[in-house]
Amino acid sequence: MSKLPLGCAIVWMLSWLADSPVSADDPARATSDRWWKGNLHTHSLWSDGDDFPEMIAAWYLDRGYHFLALSDHNILSVGQRWMKRAEIERRGGQSVIEKYLTRFGTDWVEFRHSGTEDEELRLKPLDEFRTLVEAQGRFLMIPGEEITDAVGRLPVHLNATNVPELIRPAGGATVREAIANNLRAVDEVAQRTGRKVLVHLNHPNFGWAVTPEDLAYVVQERFFEIYNGHPAVNPLGDEYRPGLELMWDIANTLRIDRFKSAPLYGLATDDSHNYHGITGARPGRGWIQVRAAELSPERILSAIDRGNFYSSSGVTLREVTFDRETQTLRLALESQPDVTYSTRFVGTPIDYDATWPVGVDADGNLLKVADRYCPQIGTVFAEVSGENPSYQLTGRELYVRAIVTSSRRHPDPSFENQFEQAWTQPVGWEARIR
């Protein structure tokens, strides 16, 4: 497995541990910071989405988001690009161009005919349209790319946020190698350009491509999607493959206990492609709330880097604090009328049975998920009702994270029987890593 330079890794780890995760240890920071809502996984007509990028940005702006990353597949929204009207309407419907004209006007929307070719419209690049939607302290566009790679038929997708230039898929002989190679490619661009870039692994169960062991092994990858709003990414797993919740706990158990490395942090995203109609990968299903002093790419990404964020598919948290002195994780929920909340504090005990069988049984048959991993992985240490849940670690946990579940069903679910939720990041693990 490819590794980051040791010196860089040490500097990064020391700076991270000094200010991670959301903490009650620094009251001055807590009073100056605020929550910023955003989505880091979005598609437009520049790749396989069905709307114009400025229309998508306006959708998020109108609904109270503060930042958005357009992350089209292996392309940045830069330069000149024209698209046939027929193709645009095939994707988004007959009204897509009419909506575009209504929002931005005939002076903005550009048409052309080239000889006998069909009518075309120009796709505006990010640097051209961002002035229409951005406002200081209110809304920010961040350039992104979904690095769309594959190992054979297994899709390996990573999002690079705040990327300064296009990054080609790096490939690899295995899924782990492909992840590591792409991380290194992004790091090289970030180092060369002096740009802070965040990389996260997308939808690990899409195409059943990434295993929990893959997530654990490539320790340079620190972020993955605990929730993705696309309806085809298998978030709940199946009989033989774990859902994303269990994947997170398996990977973090292996990282902290066996590799003595920092855990993964979990992001919620839309992965939106479809902005017209009532089906498909629609916007507004999942997002992150980032605690930072200012709305800028550097401040937002630095806060995510430190774990100062939570993920949501509908539940809003007013506060998330971890008191290192008392080892207490506290949440304060924003209540809604006639809605109740249950919070599970989940982790793995330090004395879990690490000898539990993994892989196949004596006859060579693939073990079911329930048999494959130690049932103590992802233990529910406590379940608390109400709007101010807390949990004090006993010292017997490798880590603890919180999952808040609302009694209200998701208004636009991506899977059956989905309820609104929020996920906090793992805490209490720092003393157990190198």
C-alpha cells in the first residue's frame, strides 16, 4: 500500500489531535464558530446530471444551504462546452430550458445553430456563473470532481473538493491500490498548487465494490459517505454484505485496534443527478453541517479535517461537544413539533473478540454478515430519548459515535422505511493510536 511521507503524516497527525473533534475545551472557539450547511456530491449537465449548474446552485441557495460542490465525473466545469437542446430535454424533460430562461433570462442563456446541426446551448463554467449565486457569508461554490475509477467491473469513486485542476483516475490492480493511488494523485496536486483539497470515498456499496477491510486498510483515506441519497447505492447491505453503519464500525475497529490509526469520519451527501420529476437521485436528501468561524473553502475544509461537523438526512443538532476531561459526548437537538428522538451511542468495546472468523466457513462458503464479524463490533452502549442526550465513556470503549433517529419519516426517501437521522463523528479514540 502506498503511504504518505512520514514527516507529512506526523505533522498532520499532531495538528489534527490538537484540535479534533468538536470539543468543549476551547470556549472562545465555540462562541465564535457557527454551523454551515452544505453538500459535497452533486452532478450537472457537465457529466450525467439533468440540469444546468447554475440552476442546481440556485436550488441549494433557495433552500438555505451555505456551500455546494459540483462534482461531475472526471471533468471540471471549465472552458467552452455546448450541448444539443435535444439531449438536454431528453435528460430533464421539455420544461428544463424554459425553467432556465425563467430563472436567469434571455440575456444569460446562450443558443447557437452550427450549419445544419441541431440547436445547442452553452454550459456556463463555474468561474462565469458563480457570481450569480455567491454572496459573502451566505453562499459559497466550491469546485469539485468525482474521480471515477474502476478495478475491473468494481467502481471506485472518490470526490475531490476544492480541487484546482482536473485529476485523472490513477487506477490500480486492487480496490485498495486504486484508492491509495488516487489519494496520492490528489495529494501531489494539492502540494504542488498549495491548495487545500478534501478527498472522500463515495458510496462504498455501489456495485458492492469496497469492503470494510478495504476502508480500514487504506488509512490515508479519512472520510467516506455514511449516507448517500442515490437510490442505487445499497446503504443497507444484503445477506452477505454489511450496510454502511456496520461497515463504518468494522473499519474503525480495525483501524484503531489493529492498525493504531485514526478512524474514518462519515459524510452525508445527495449524489444528486435528477432535478425534475419525482424519481431518481434527487437533491436535498443528505448534507453536512460544519462548525467554522467563516464561510470560505479553507475554513470549511479545515473544520471537516478536524472532525468539526456532523452528517444529517433531516435531524438538526444545535450543539455537539466532547469534553475530553470528563470523556462525555453531549448533543443538543433542535426539536420539531410532534417529533420524538432516540439517540444510540455506538462503538466497539476494547475487549471485543478479535479472533472472530472472517471470510468463509470450513466448506469454503461465504459467511453471512451476521456470522462473519464479531457481534460486539458496533455495540450500542446506550440508547437515550429526548433532545439533550449524552454519554460518558468508561474507558472500555475503542471509540463512541452517536446516531440520532427521528420519529418522522424522510420526506423524500432513498430507501424503504427511511427515517430522518443525524450522525456524529467517533470520539474517545485518540489515546489508542500512534
